Amino acid sequence: MKSITISLAFLSLLGLSAGQPRGHQHAHQHKAHRDIIPTGGKITITDTKYSVTTEMPEVVVYVDQNNKPIHTTTEMVVYVPASVETHKTLATPTSTVIAPTKAMSSQGSTVPEESTSAFSTTSSTASSTASSTTWSTTWPATSKHVSTFEPIPSSRSSRASSVPSASSVPPPPPSPPVSGGGALHGVTYSPYKGSGGCKSASEVDADFALIAKDYGVMRLYGVDCDQVATAYAAAKKYGNKLFLGIYDINSVEQSVSTMAAGVKHDWSVVDTVSVGNELVNNGGATVDQSLSALSQARSALRAAGYQGPVVIVDTFVAALSHPELCDQSDYCAVNIHPFFDPNTGPHQAGSFITSTVSKIRSKLSDASKRIVVTETGWPWQGEANGLAVPGMSQQSTALSSIKSAYSDNANDLILFTAFNDMWKKPEAGTFMAEQFWGMGGRYSPSDE
């Protein structure tokens, strides 16, 4: 994601990614040729994506020199077209702005940035420094939590820096496949042990034995660790459906082949297949690259005998900015985490999600299209984010609020996550909560 350092710095809560396996993050910086424009206490961004000056609210967290969050608030951000030469009228010197030349992909590789931004503010705490990521949306923004899995198995593939763009993307089929219909919510599941490495088939079976009766669909994110085969065996045994994922969109054909073998070409157990996870939000792929991968995956899956839904999964921020991600998918699949909105308490989690879904629906070419929340939850441990406070009772309250909001369409909701993810690393930017999103604080037996 983009990172900018200024005399008074801040970290926007928009660009942090939820999702699953991810490599180390590295900062690649160069000096930006941009100006900071004072606007009476508002944060101003010079951005080539805008043709007219645009003002909107953004959620901002201020951090100290160690990137430790010290204050979170909602502030007005003014996006100014690069052609507006207001910097020529500056009465005072501007601060040096440093930004990375590349954005991080989901596996720690890099892709070129598509736009540049400059920030300014007149706040009195001008001695702090931090990073910033911003997104264009009229909906108050939230952040996403970052997965920092460092793969233990040497066979785990890494993302390449780019994907060939398609000159045109075919429209979705006129009558897309449907999924769901069950009375239970889904839940995300990871095949990694906290001590490192992959869970064995017996360990995956033990996990499913604990949770299978409470959830209809188990969402996976990739094909590594033999997770498709081990989850398929457990799902068949305990009566669950699988939401499979193509994590590396540079390896679509290989991923489909692994999936087909993993389910023994028995696609009846597969509810949905996703293509990527938050790649547009994270800068891991462009919109065109994601849509091209979707088309490629759909064709490969159909050839392999799978006739169910194929979708792109991204954040609600990406969906609001690029509704074509939903329009081209067989249904709209979005990750929405109320915890990263500092103005939302646990009891408001459900309404935050339903309000966000309504905003997305207003952007779709087909307002009646199905929208599935493919990740949402609340951590039971970590640091507070304004009104969003982690804790066991807070998690219980938030989950009750979320489930209540989806009492009539439970199959359109996938909770995050089945077990605590002890393979992740705690990060100040995600309130030290990365490892502690397990339902009811539950640990996998392999981590006890």
C-alpha cells in the first residue's frame, strides 16, 4: 500500500488488508515531486485520479515515531487534481514528502502505483511521523487487518509483480450460478499451525469436528498445504460446503487443477470459488487484472466440471470505487470489518455492515444482485480503536449484532475466523489484534 511520511503524519485505516497468507512487508521509498497544500486544518491530497476538487470524510489514526497509534479521528480530506497549481500561492515552506514507488502485493512482491498523493495538515502535533493510505469513496472508510504469514513449507508459491492485462473483459453470464440456501453462517478457516507449517489431515479433521455443526460453508483462501484435499475429506465427513480460493492469480490454471484433484472432481461439495482476496484494495492487482483473472478462472473451472459461482473478493472500499468487480462476478463478494471504524462500537457492528451493503447495492448495475459478506468479525484481544474495543464480551456483543442483522439470510455471511491465527504476527497498525479473531477466543487443537 502507499506510504507517505510528513512532518505530521498519519496512517489512514483504509488500505490494511484482511485475508490470509501474506509475506513480509518492505518499504520502497523515493522522494515525491509533490506539494503540501494548507487548507485550514483539512488534509489535502494532490491526486492525478481526480479531475475536479473533491472533499470527503476519511478515518485517520495518528501514530508516534514508532508507528504506535496514539489518536484516531475522522477528518475531512480534500482531493485536488494535479493540474490545480495552488502550490504556487504557498506563503510558508512545505515539508518534505516521501512515498514508495511501489505498492505491496499480497505476498510481499510489488506492483507500480497508479497515482500519487500529497498530504498536509495544520494540527499542532507536528512532530509525529507515520504512513498514510487513502481511498476515494463517499462512505466513511475503515481499515482492514493485515495477515503476515511467513510460509514454512518451501513449496509455497509467491506472487509475481504483475499480471497481463486483458484488452477487454467478457460480461458475466446472463444467468449466473447460485449458491447458499443454508440456514447457517459460514466461517473462514486456515490450514496453518501456530508453530509453523501445515496442518495434517488428522489435524484438519479435528478442527472440523469442533466447528462443523455451527457453520454451513468453510471458506479457504488458497490451494497450498494440501488444504483442498484435507478440507474436502473433512467437509464430506461432517456435511459442510467449501468456499475455495485461487489466491495467486498468476497461477489460475494450476490452482484449478489442484482444486479439481483435491475434491476428486466432486464439485458438489463446493459452494463458491473466489479469485484473489483484496488485491485491488492492496495494490496487488489492477481492476483489469482482477477481471481478467476472473474470466480465466471461470473458463478453467467450467472446463474442469465446476458450474457454480466464481467471484472476486475485495474490500467494501474497493467495491464502492470499482463496482465492476461485483458486476462481473457471479455474485458480489466483499469483506467488511466494523472493528476498523473507530466510531463503531460492538453493538453497532451489524448495522455498520448492513448500511455498507446498502451503499454497495446502490452502485451495482443490477441492484437486485446477491451480496455476500465474505469476512467479518471482531477480535477478543488487542488494543482499542476508538469505540471499537476488543474483548471477549465485546466480541460476543458484536457477533450477536452481526448475526441478528443476518437472521433471515445467514448464508450471505461468512464470519472471520474459526480459530485464533497464531501463525500471524501482531502489528500496531491493526491494534495488536491479528492473532485473536477466533470465534469465542477458540484455539485450534493443534495450537493448544
